[in-house]
Amino acid sequence: MNIGLYLQLLVIGLSMGMIYAILAMGIVLLVRAVGVLNFAQGELFMLGAYVCYALTVQLHMPIYVMLIVALLIFVLFGTLFMFAVYWPLRNSKWPATIIISTLGASVVLKEVVKLIWGSVPVVQPPIIKGVLVLWGNVRIEYQYLFIIGIGSLLITAVFLLFDKLFLGRAMQAAAQDSYAAQLLGIPTIVTTALTYIISASLVGVGGWLVSPLFLVSTSLGSFLLKGFAGMVIGGLGDVKGAVIGSLLVGVIESFATLFTATYKDAVVFSVLIIVLIVRPTGFFGQKISEKV
Amino acid sequence: MEKLLALSKVNKRFGGVVAAKDVDMEVYPGEIHGLIGPNGAGKTTMLNLISGITPVDSGTITFLGRNITKMKAHNRARMGLGRTFQTPRFLDRSDIEENILLANDLNERISFFKSFVSPKSKNFIPHLDELTRVADFSFYLEDDISSLTYGQRKMLEIIRSMITNPKLILVDEPAAGLNNVERDRVMTLLRLAAHERGIGIVLIEHSMDMIMDCCQNITVLNFGEVIACGSPQEVSNNEAVIEAYLGRRKDA
Amino acid sequence: MKRRIIKILVVVAILALAAVLVPTISSHYVITVVNGALVFYVGCLGICVMLGYGGMVSFATITFMGLGAYMSANLSLKAGMPFLVCVLGSMIFAGLCALIIGAILLRLSGTFFTFSTVALVLIAHDLFTNLRSLTGGPDGMGGIPPFNIGSFVADTAADNFYFLFVAGLLAALFVHRLKYTNLGRRLAAVRDNEIAAATMGVDVYRTKVVAFIIAGVLSGLSGSLMVHNYHFVGSSSFVFDQSTTMVIMAMLGGVSHPGGVFLGTMIITMLPEWLKPLQEYIRLFYGLGVMLLMVFMPTGLWGLGEQLSARFKERFHLTRKTLIGSDDASSEEMI
């Protein structure tokens, strides 16, 4: 009985962890490429859920068409977002301006969504219906397994692209350093835009994955905070760390419900703060030092 | 004479790169000590180690007879260890007065409450004026840092450091990007600091003329190692030094 | 010197005028709105110290307001303390919490510190909602006594205004003066260049923590004023959204000057009143406004005003400057 319960909690925790990991990776990519913490990432995630809801439920698109159209929209969002929030501010004398601007963008996105879809949450049917019955009343919805599957695929893809393949590393280098960009012959604007596009698409897909589990509403944006927590626990600016940290956050959160429902979030963020006290750079982070 | 600064067997690695290997060095009051070497020899790293911006891996650094190896950068600064940078570092969003006042705080050391009652000290102005005249330029105290030319900023950075009333100043390429006139003024400033005030100076500079002209002693670094140390004559006749410089030229 | 005295006199005159006019000629409703703005103004001054002077984006303001508010509510309701003791208790309590929390969170730099303050706001909100015995949870605590000193008790909104006006003015004067102290300079140094700051003998970490404590004390004061102004405190006041609104207030007016922060606080508080028919779009405007502001006026309205006045003074040679260095060189540069 207990083992069954723990198994269920583990699966739920891991699948939520996957969602947080997708969010965290989206942030890490931007942090590494342009050094900006994007507070609107959660709203891009929420927007992903709404776009997929609109395409499947309101426009009745079959899943494959829907995915392609949605990806195109995410690409557009990524590009627009970069030009609205990052590009005009990249040389600003005030480093805080970009953070505040992403904060403004998050408010704007939330309000736009409210104007289009109203503030009443909407329901997205599961992508894969059905329940896996292991034994007795130990049941796991397929949706969770689907999230774990797709999540692992996305994480592997991003990991390969940015940490192993030359192209990805070159892209990140080029976005940071115009000299490297010159060597590669790619304008910084292209590499930066690509990073934003990949980041926006990632979280958009994340929004699609999570939408059937929760009501689709503007409060989906708050998932970002868990992704942040995962990223900081894992290590600042490290893809592998962000993924492991996020999975940890998902599992901790899931098992915390055994003891307390009201302090679920507080438990996660307390773990975060404890990690910060013990290891300010997270588990996989290395100290980033400024060149003098 | 009493040693001002002494490095003993100082080591520093960045991953696989050796930035300092068993470096020994001594600086005396009133001495301009040149620190030279080919690009990437670890000169700036050495200044960072001395000023405490980067921690050493092993070895000891002694300043004013005190072991400061583990001391934080700001405490070293409070002991009288000044520093200038290759590209001048100022408070970009404050005016010149604020920048100089920050240096003056290090000299005057007034308490917060006293500074709350009478915030802006004017005591530093005669001193600042004197030094600026030596460097032969002028500015308005209320202007922004950006109103100064690059050369003036480099000179003001040395002046700012002198306002803190230091015992030792680490000067990183003060003449880079300056014209000949400005370079002479920088040298005048440094000579004034060293010879009239007895401040020790560690000088990194690519211009050999300047090094040979104003240094009493020179330490030559190559790949983080001291390959020669001595007076300008001794160093310029040293086989290893000639090889390090000319050898490089052959490779290039 | 003469001009300085004139400037001070003008400011004093405006303030005196406001102090007399607002409570006498405004409607009860307007005074209530202004009172609310003044409460938040004190908290926003903390943002001025952190962000404007020290360059640190912190969302913790609202949490320390919460700590101050609950401290004040408990002191007055359960211990029956007079207003002044409550305020002092709130400020000290918020300051102590800021010391402990700041010492932990400020080990992180830049954006990661910012995020950790977001986490703090979420944890604190959870605690405020669930520690019912101390906070009353979502239902809150009511019946908190009004402002009072000795036998004088503030019964009307106009009376409240005087208390808030004095508190806001004192806090603003303190923050204004702070900028020109050695601590203010150290903060500017930390904001502009941490490495240069360290080589100028500035203990970067300590300076940041001190700024965090000052912001915490101001927020604690603001929270205390809040409960005595509204006679009520509930956990829904201390949410992350409110924190972003406060940062937006400060940025809009000009975060590096108490006057700018005042402008921003007033505008954002008044805006919903003026734009009643557009209520639905108001947050959209905030968001868009902030994004545009960051691109075109990162120093806010006050910064814009300062730029214009500097240009005006330059044009008509009204600035008196201190010349440093040789006169010859300056004439050389004039050409």
C-alpha cells in the first residue's frame, strides 16, 4: 500500500520536475547567452498552454497540425519578445532595466491573455487519455508518463545542442561576445534571437504538456518560480544542474504533501534557502568571476 | 630599509593555465618596481593576487610586515594598498566629486553619523588641486566622469589612488592609449608619489622606455614564472629575458 | 549658498502648503487615497535605497511591510501598546529580520539575489496565511487602534494624514541625506563597480547587508503605518504582485531620488482613480508603460526633470562649479 503511494508520488513528482526543468532550461539558456533573468518566462509558459488550448479546443486542429502551428507561433513569440524586451536595452547603463522590463512584459502578457480568454480558467483535455493500473488502487494517469517521456526528450535535445554540439556552444559564445560572433560570421542579433526562440519554444511546449493537469489560467505563470528554484538549487547557469535541481524540486514538492498541504510551496523554497546558505553556488555551479 | 611588500612562493592556477608559479618579489618604500613580461605572462593576475581580488592557491603575501594572504581586498585597501586598472574603473553614474569623496573616505575615515550630519568633506580639494596641477589638466568637480578624456581618466585614477593616502599603489598599464605628452605627465605623477612621498609603486607597462626610465627594480615574468629580477641594466642584459622577448618575436 | 537656502525655502513652502491644503480642501475620499499612497511611499523609499542607491533589485519590501504590520497589530491588540511603541517595535523587528535574511540572501549576486527575494515573498505569504494565531490568516486582524500620541487620537482621515505626512517626510529626509553620506557613496560604488569598490576599501557584502537592513526598517515602518491607517491587516496585502507594483512605482517616478519615488507612488495610486472607465486595461498600461520607460527613461520622471534642469542651467550658465587643476589647461579645453 505504502509503496504504491510512494510510487505514485514519485511519478507525479518527476513529471512536475520535468515541467520545472523545461522552464529552468529556458531560463538558463537566456542567462548564459545574454545574462538576463527573464521574469516573463512563466508567462510565455502560460501563453503556450493557452495557444495549444485555442488550437485544439477552439479550432479543433489535429495534434500534429496543432504542434506545427504552435511551434511557429512560439518562434514568433520568441522573436517578438527579444525585440521588445531585450534588444533595445542591451547596452543600457542600468543593469536593472532589463529585469524590470521583463517584469513589465510579464504583466502585459498576463493582461493580454485575460483580455482574449477572460479570467475564468479553461479546461484542456488530456493529450493521452487513460490510466495505468499497476495493482489494486495504485493508478497512474498516462498523462504523467507522457510528460516524463517528452520532457526527457526535450532535456536531452537541449543538453546535446548546447553542451555537446559545437553549434550550440558557438551560438552561446557568439551571443556573449561580438568578437566570437565575427569569427563565426554570424551576427549577434541572429544568435541572440535563436536563443530566445529556442527558449520560448521550450517553455511553450512545457505549457502544452502541463495544461491538461491543471486548469489553464493566468496563474500558470507562477510555475516559473519552481523552475527558478530548481535552477538555483542545481547551480547557476548550468543546464545539467538546472535539470537535476528541478527534478529534485518536483519530487520534494510531491512528497511534502504527505506531511503538509498548506506549506507545500514553503517547503520547496525553504529547501532552496537552505541550499543557498550551505552552497551559495548551487550543487553544480562554479563561481563566475569577472575578468579584471 | 623596511620591506613594504613581499611575495613568497606565490602560486595560482586557472584550470590548466599556470598564472603564477613560485613567484617571489619585494617592493620597498619610494621604489618604482617594474613588472614586465610578454602578453599573457600573468602580470595583471599578479596585481589581482596582491590586491586580493583573486585568492592565491599557495604562498604568502606580506604587506607592512603583516601576512595578508587570506585578507579580503577591501581590508588590504584600508591598510594602504591602492590599485589602478588597465581600463579605468570609476563610479560611472556619479560625478567626479563623488568618486574622489569615495577615495577621501578611505583617508579621512569619518563615522557614518558624522558624515550624516556634515556629508560633503571639502578637505581633499587642495590636495586634489595640487595633484591635478602636477598632471597638468583641469576639470570641474561637479561634472560627470564621462566629460573627461580617456587619458584624463587614467591620470585621475592614479590621483584618486593617491588621495587615499596609500603606502603602495599597483598601477596597471597607465600609459596604454595615451599620447606622449600625457605619458610624461603620468611619469611625473608616479615619480612624485614614489620619490617625494615614499609610496611604493608596482608598475606594469608595455612601453620599455618608460620602464627603463623610471623603475629602480624590475621583475620579469614569463608564463607566470619570474625569469629575472634586478636593476634595469641587469635585466636588459639578461639572456633569459632577451630570449623571452625575442623568442616570442620569432614565433610570431 | 544663497541659492541653496532659496531652494530649501521653496521645498518647505510647498510641503507646508500641501500639509495645509490636502486635509482641508480635499474630499474625504481623496484624503483616504492620498493616505494609502503615503503608506506605500515609505515602503518605496526602501526600494530607493536598495535599487536607486545600491543597484539591487529586491522584491522583499512587501514581506518586511508584512512583518512590520503584524508586529504592530500584535503589539497594539495583544499587548495594548501605544502607537509610538508599536512603530518602534515594528521597525526594530523588521530590521532584525532584514539583518538575518539579508546576510543569507546577499551571498547571491545580481539576478540570483533578486530571485531569492521572490522566493522569500512566497514563503512569507504562506506563513502569513497559515500562522493564524499570530496573523489571523486570510481573514486578517481587525480593530487595530488608530494613530495616537499621548491623549491625542486620530479619528478622521485628515488626522491620519498628518501622522502619515510627518512619517513620510522624516523617512524621505533620511533617505535623501543618506545619499550624500559615506554609506551612500559606498552603495553607489557597489552599484557601479564592485571590484573598484573593493579596491577603494568598500566591504561590498557588508554594505549590501546594511542597505537591506535600512530598506527593511523603512518597510517595517510602512507596514506599521498601514495597520494603524486601515485598522486592519490581512495576508492578501503581502503578495508578490503588490511588490512588483511598488517597484514599478519607484521606477516610474525615478528610483534614485526620494522626490521621484514620491511622484511615482502618487501617479500609480491616483491613476486607477482617474481612469475608472479603463479599469480593465489599467494593469496592461502599467506593463507597457514600464517597458517603454526602461527604454526611453530609465531614470524615471525625476531623472528626466534633472536632465532638463541641468541643460537649462548649462545654457544660462547658472551652475557654479569648482575648478580643479591649472587654469591654463582649462582655457585650452574651452577652445
